[in-house]
Amino acid sequence: MASKGIEIAEDGVAQVSMTDARAQLTRLIRMVREEVPAAAFTERDERRAYVVTPKFYEKALREMVFAEKVEDALDRLEPDVREQFGAAFMQATRDHIERHRPS
């Protein structure tokens, strides 16, 4: 398999094979800080690990904690209330994601 270096995938993520990662690491980190939303290390063309900015990582952690709290709260509701609230919440979540999706 020939060395391909860093490539930008359709979703904007910079990708580099594990084989080429060491030689490209500094450039890859710089790209994440300045140009792309994230970078991925690949193995046999499958993403295995990501490099993201501290801001992205911290936001992801906050959102994960929030999602777990919402899930716990939903679990404490009566089934019929949970079903009604859950459907409305999921629609609001989808709307929020769509409005805040990176362009």
C-alpha cells in the first residue's frame, strides 16, 4: 500500500494512516488547531482514533454529561409522560443540532 499522507475526507476531517502518522503528526495537529474540525488516524481506511482541540473535547464532555442527566431524568418519569416528553425533546434536540451544525 502506497503512502498517501494527510487527506481531507468529505466530512472535513483530516485523515492519515497509522503508518504515516508519526511523520505527519506535527502538521496534523497544526491543521486541527487552524483548519479542520478534527483529524483521524486510520488503519485499513477505517478511523481508529481522533485528534480534536481542547475546546471541542471539553464541549463534548459537557454535552455527554448533560445527555446522561436527561436520560436519568426521563427514566424517573411515568411511561406515558416519558413517551410524550421524549418525543418533544428528541425533536428539539434534532432542531438544535441542525441549527448548530458546522458549515
